Amino acid sequence: MVKKVQLESMYHFTPSLIGGQVDAGYLEQVIPSYKDNPYIEALPPIFEEDYVALNIRKYPEHNDKYRMLGKETRLHLVQQISDYVEPLSVHLSVEKRLSRLIRHGYKARNPFSPEHVRQFHIGFKDILEKGVDEKGANLAGVRSTAAGFAILGVSGQGKTTAIESSLLLYPQVIHHSAYKEQPFIRKQLVWLKLNCPHDGSLKGLCFNFFQAIDSNLGTNYFQKFVSKGSTVDILIPIMAHIATLHGLGVLVIDEIQNLSFLKSGGAERMLNYFTQLINTIGVPVVLIGTFKAMKLLSGSFSQARRSTGQGDLIMDRLEEGEEWDYFIQNLWTYQWTSKATKLTKPLKNAIYEHSQGIIDIAVKLYMLAQWEAIDNGNNERITVSLLKTVLERDMQLVKPLLKILKSGDLDKLTLVDDLYPNWNEMDLYLQRSKEKINIQGEVRKQYVREDKIEQDQEMFIELVKTAVEFGAPPNIAEDISKKLLQKNGANLDIVKLRNQVVNEVNRFIEAEDIVTPTLYEGNDEKVKKSLTKKESKTEFRTEDDLRNAVESRNDQGDKIYEKLAGMGNVPNKEKLDKLII
């Protein structure tokens, strides 16, 4: 008994996230493969984006009348900003992935299927040892439909907030009693989020798992299984048994950069176990960490887990652009100074310079600036100089790191691996990834493997349509759109991207049959030489052939455009204005 108490104190468990508990209610499913499965039918309906944005946002209570309150009261009101959550595109992306991950993972884990029940008779120790056969089935005949992905990025950018906001849209525990007039007494654990132990050991993670299960389900697994002779080899099959028994929908492990190469056989052993959970037992796994974890995840977890099209997500600091403007303008609304300070361009630029696009630092800087303005008790205005003063005095710990980020010095940047990726590790990570990686933020502008970066498909299609409408052949339209998305990411406004597409198409038409627009960073001399070498050919052209718009190689874009508009091949300026609204 004393030993058990010592173990509990050694691996003290503090739940990182606790969700709601509900009684099961079963919804009719539209998707055929989701039907007749109580684990899926008991979930909430598939959420639309508007619902997600509305329910994950966290806005402080704000009213202009609060400006009339006393100084001390307003200082308390400013504190509310620390809980501020503004739904961004990354939040919606995470929820979509999680929604598909949980439901798809349950497809092969119907609790009424014979294969599922057979696992408990065989035993999970044997199931884990045997792995899967050439058809992907485990010893009981279950073919996993689970997947896993990782969320990596800069510290303070909201990785944890994004996953926790999405998890809390779902009940954590669903209590079943009967399904289709059959007794079905089961506590379904839809999700479980754990922090990787600070010592990075697999045994510590096992202990946290049992304690978290007991905390949420009211069971006593920790007391029952964690005894004097409990080794990791004994605990791992029991964890798999419990995860299967309670229908664990997804296991989320945060702070994965804490993994140690030295403890319990190292990080590789823990990552191998996560891979077994996905491939053999069928439990989806999501790993979250800073850029420091990139080297860890470029090994077995990246290559061995099943490919299902989810892909990993990299969250870097925001670029100065549309998304940053949206974020800072909405944040600026929550102001409790006696006089309102309008958000000017110098103020916006100063906040970006002092935060380098890291959301957590921007929020803290704004909060500290308001406290300083209110405490001074003069005109209570937020100024550029006030922001600088607050940074210099109250944020000294992060100031050196921000200075390195601002410098762009790659040698110095490699020293802050929580804020910036090591490019050799980044390249290896992308190279070994089986699936495309969704990269968001500042890091996307750097050199990475283009074939491994996930593009915004809807935006890509829109840009291709625009290019084709303005006279580009389909293959050229795709090339132009791909290159522009690669260069700018999905953060640039669609209207600006369309304008760039139109410019590139015009350049292509000017060069007639040359397939390399200026976007491809070609050499002008090479273009001239290829034009010189090109032989004149007499060929039949129809009346509406686009090449008829170009009489000479010296024709400028405006002249070509006017001819194309006259031929009816492209919209005139009036129609163009409507097109790009």
C-alpha cells in the first residue's frame, strides 16, 4: 500500500482537460459506413464551420459603459483578455480533422462486431505482439481504420487551444444502457488528452493514462494494475484493453517535445507504442509539440502509421497580412481605458514588431499596455512608445528571443528550436512524410519541399478557373495557380491572388508559346534566346484563336488585353470588376 502511495505521488496526475458527460442518444447517419454503430451514432452531428467558429470563440464581456468604472475595476476587466480566443482558419482545420479522425476510427471498432469481441478472448498482449498481417488485420481479424497526425509549431501560437477547443465540442464520456432494444452497458470515452510527462518516460505516461481514466470514468484501474511488479511491458497491453473496452475515440498527447531518448528505452519506444495503438488496436492518436519535436516525429511515427489523407499540421507565427489584420483588429475591440484609442497602422505595425506574430505574446503585450495606460491615470492612451516601454520593462524574458526572430539570422534561429525549426530536421521531416503537410504562418515563406505542402484545394480551383477565363491553357492555369499558392500560402486575400493570376496570364500571353512566366523566376536572357531560336511556322488558326491577339512580340499587356476583350475571349474591365469582388 505504501508503494502505491509513493507511485501516485511520484507521478502526480493533474487532468489537463475535462469534458462533459451525457447519456447516449442515437442519431440516424447519412453516411452508410457510419450506420449501425453505437459509438458513431451517439456522437453529436457533424459540425458546420459556422457552428464551430461560434462555439470555440472566447470573447470577454465588453461594453463602452465600463470605461466609466473605477481604475481598479477596469484593471480586473483587462485581465479577461488572457482568455481571449479568436477563431482562425487553423481552428476550423483542426476540428475538421478531428471530426473525421474520430468517426473514421470507430468504423472498424463496432462493439457488436464478432472481430471486436474476439479481441477480449485472445488477449491484447498476444494481439500487440503479432501485429497485423499482409491485409492489415490484427490477430482477431480487426482491420484498423484509425489514423494519426501531429500538430507542431511555435510556442504560444495556440496549438493546445486549437485542439482543446475542438475536443470540448464533443462530450468526453457517453453513458450507454441499451442500443436497438439490446442491453449495452458501456461508458464510451470519446477523447482523452494527456500531457507528456516532464521526465519523458513511457512509464510516466502509462501512470498518467490510468489516473486519467479513473478520473473521468470513476474506475479504480490505477489501484488495480499499478503494483510493485508493474513494468511497462505489463501495463501497455492493459492500456490497449481499456482503450478498446471503453471505445476511446482519440488519444491526444500534448508537449510531445518532452520525450526523452534516455528514459524507458527512449522516445522511439513510446512512438512505436502510439503506432501500435493506431495500426493494431485502431485508436487514433494526435501528437502536439513545438518544433523541437520535429526530429522525433520524422522517424517511425511518421513512416509506420497508416496514411489516410489527414496529414500533419505546422502552425508558425502569423504573417503580416490579412489574417494578422483580422486577429489584431478584433482583439483591439476589448479595451477598457477611459478613452478609446483607435488602431492605427503604426500601432498595428508596432504590435507585430514586438510580438513577431506570436499570438500569446501579442495578447499579453496588449493587456500589459492597457494596465500601464490605466495605472498612469493621465490620458489613458495606448501609444507606440507605451508598447515599447512595456516590452522593455515587463517582457524581458522573451525580448532576446523576439530579437533573434526579427533578425532572421539562421545561425541564431537554430538556437531557439521551440520558436523556429531546424531546417535540416524540417527537410527530413517533410521528406519522410507519407502525406502532404499543412503549413501555416511565417515558416511557409521559407524553402521547403513543395510536393509535401498541402494546398488550399478550394482556392486552387478558384485560381485555375480565373486563369482559364483569362485565356491560359488548363495546364498553364494549374502551374500559375500552384506557384502563387506556394509563394503566398492561403493567407493572402482571394481578390489579390486573382489579380496576380491575371497578371501572370497576361505575361504568358505576351510571351506567346513560352511556358515559363515570370513567376517561375526564369532568366530573361534565356527567354530572349528561346524566342530567337524559335522557328516561324505557318499554321491554321481559327478566328477566335487567342494568339490572334498578339501581332508582335513587342505588344504590351494592355494592348493584348484590349484585343482579347474585343474578341470576346476575356471579360472587359466592367465585367472584371464584378468577377474579382
